[in-house]
Amino acid sequence: MPDSKDSLPDLLAMAFVRLNRLQRQEKSPVDSLSSGEIKTLLRIREMSVGKGVRTSDISNSLQIAPPSLTHVLATLENKRLISRAIDSVDRRVYRIRLTETGEAVCQNARMIFRKKYEVLIGQLGRYRSIQLLELLEESLDHLQQQAKS
């Protein structure tokens, strides 16, 4: 609960900073991959439709600079987790797809993430977890709107 010497806005801001810091420091669920590489694989899996996903779409979705993404994709390709192919329509565009190994890594990472949050739900209980989810979504929507203005 808030201490009388701290203002509620300061406490709320500090809680979001802690959450952000915790997320950035989070250990990767797969020892041989960084958390950024896992996030990239999961995003490719989420966005991929049939012929793969364009590099620029991944970059925009993850909000990272194309040169940074190129480095991550090269690492994932060297580890045989993704494949790159030139687009059949526009030869300037590469299409990225998960390999079978990449798909298996994604499934494993998803299972690990899910277990982590199932433990949190067990700690908070279903009702409070739903409340937390609703409050976080409302807060994030509000903060996004503020950032746009």
C-alpha cells in the first residue's frame, strides 16, 4: 500500500519502471538463445502466413531498427531456426519462415512462458488475475493514447 510520503503517481510510475526492468532482465527460456532472439522467433511464428513474413514487417512489429533485426535474423539462420527466401514477386524482399527446429523452439518457449504465468495466477487467484489483466490493458491503452498526443 502507498506510504504517506510517496505520491500515488510516483508509486505507479515506479511500478511500471520495475515491470519494464524485470521484463528486460528476464532470462531466456532457451539457454542457447537471447530473450530478443526468442521474441523474434515468436513474432515470426505469430505473423507468418504461408509464404513467410517480410523482414520490414518483423522490424515494424518489434519496433527495432532494420540493422539490429538483420543481425538477429542472421544468428537465427545460423542456428537453423529460420530460413530466408527471396520473394517470388519482388526480388528485393526476403521472406522469413521458421524451420521445424524453430517451430519446436517456439512451442517450448510458449510452454515455459505459460507455466510461469500459471504460477502467477495460482498466487493471485483467478479473480484478482482477471482484475490485474483488465487494469493493465486499460492502463496501457491510456498510456498509448497519451504517447500519440
